[in-house]
Amino acid sequence: MLRLQNFRSCADTTVHLEKNLKILVGENNGGKTSVLDALRLRTSPSDGRRTRYLEVRDVHRDTPDASVCIEARYEELSPTQ
């Protein structure tokens, strides 16, 4: 599960990830890239180098003074995941 609050185009969005999820489908400007970038921010890069950091422009456009929350819950992961 991934919950985004005040992150880019997602005012309050919850994405339920299935165990074998392979695709993310939606309309143009529907928040697909926001979901992928949020996942990148919440996970450690495999090579130890982060290329994506939270920026001021990531705050939801209608709530510029609000805080951003990216909550992730992972289940059934192997030790290497």
C-alpha cells in the first residue's frame, strides 16, 4: 500500500499494490509518475546512490503550505527485497 498526501498531483491518494503488479495504467496527468517517484523516494536505491530527492515543487499545487506525507507498507517480502 502506498499513500500520498499533498504530493504533486495527489492531494490524498492511496494505491493498493498487488503482489504481482506489473503495470500502472491511467489517464494523462493522472498521477502515474507521481506514484513511481513516491516509490523511489520511499525505497533505498540498490546501488546506494539516490538520484531523486523531495523538492519544493513536489508539494501539491493547491496546498503549498501543507506538509507532504508518503506512507508505504510492504508485505510478504523476501529478505533480499
